[in-house]
Amino acid sequence: MKCLKCGSTAYESRNSEAIELENGCLLVIRNIPCYKCTQCDEILYTGDVVEQLEQIIASAKKLAQQLMVVDYTSAA
Ligand SMILES: [Zn+2]
């Protein structure tokens, strides 16, 4: 996997994302599989992961809690 930003090699890693939803809920997703650039620390997600994240966000919106922490590995 090559970094889209600088073209360096990206290695497999795990990342956490904090996403603020339009209903004011803060959603934290942990253990997201990603690729991280060795040079610029850019985080890259594969298409499958992006799709899965969209599904997690969609179901979080329905619950409408103020703060939610989701583990990617248990939500996938
Ligand atoms: Zn890079």
C-alpha cells in the first residue's frame, strides 16, 4: 500500500476515529484497521473499511447517545 499524499510505503496499523455526528453525538470508533504512512503519518482506509465505518456511523445516528465508543472489531 502506497501513501496517497507522499507516495511512501504505508504499513498495516490500527487507528481510532472520533466523529461528531450532526445530532451532536460524539462517536469514537476504536481498532479500525488502516494503513499508516511511514513518512507523513497519513492514515489510509481500504474501501471495505470505509463501507463498514459508514454502517457503524449510520447505526450510531439512530441510537442518538451523547457519547458512543464502538470497537471496530466487535462491530464488523
Ligand atoms: Zn505519506
